[in-house]
Amino acid sequence: MTDFCALSDVKAYLGIAPTNTNDDAVLNRLITSASQFIRSWLNRDIDQRSYTDTRDGTGHVKMTFPNYPITAVQSVQVGQIVIPQSTGPTVPGWVFTPTAIILRQYVFDKDYQNVVVTYTAGYSPIPTDIAQATIEMVTFRFKDSQRIGISSKTLAGEVITFSQKDMQAATLTLLNQYKRVQMS
């Protein structure tokens, strides 16, 4: 899986010259860690890749998929029937939206594990707001590394308090729009 931002973008955000490689190993590790944390927090993959999902038929003509946005569909099979792609509004077959596959004049027959769909989903390239959230998380952790375990300190009679949150509010706002919501 790919990292959500480039080292050069993080260094630019931190104001580190491209020729200064002193912290490159740490920053690269933080980029990979932040990218994995974001994937886990979002509860979904973001990178574009291929999936083959085997699902229970619902008895309906529409089926949503856990990986999105769907960008291409390679095959749809219900039971022993390979459903063709629809080539027009009245032509039998499948069509897709960013989150679902819809059948025309077919149905996802109600049964267990009888639907097999191969499709491509995810973003390519990674959306800029996810990249920015990753950059912010990396810079926050990089700067925070010098005060690990310290929640506050007193300087010249003033108390400085450090955030103990996983991510800053602005980063949370950027990522919330991509988070998979679990349906019950």
C-alpha cells in the first residue's frame, strides 16, 4: 500500500530544505505510520486497487460495496449466470455508481455467497485533503517527539499545555468525509 504523501511535501510544510537529509529516515517512518493510522481510522482502503467480493444475494437489483468509489467493474456473476454490462438505459445487464452495482432486468437472487463481483475501487491519485491530513499528522508527531510523555510545562511562570489527542481537530475534519460508517 502506498503512503498518502511525499517526503518532499512534509519537508516543505516543516520548512526543511530539500537538501537537508538529517531527518529523512524519521520522517519517512512517520509518513508510513500516519498513512496506516489513517487507513485504520477511516476503516477502509483509500488506494485504488482491484477487489473480488463474494456476497449474499439480497433479492434486490442494487447492491452496495464496502470499497468505494467504484471506478470500474470487470465482472458480475449471480449464481451460475455471468451478467453482461448494460450498454444502454433499456439494455439488460449491470451498471455502476461510485458505491453500488445496479442490475437491469436481472436481480441479485437471494441466496448465500451466490454473488461474485470483480471491480476496481479507490482513489488514484490520493485526494489532496487526505494527503494534507497526512502531512499535518506527520508534522504534529515530528514536532511532538521532543516532548513525549509531557502534557504540560511551566516557563517563566506560564503553563504550556500540549495536546494528547491522536490528531488535531483540523485533521479530523479533513478525514471525516472519507470515514466508512458502519451500518447496523
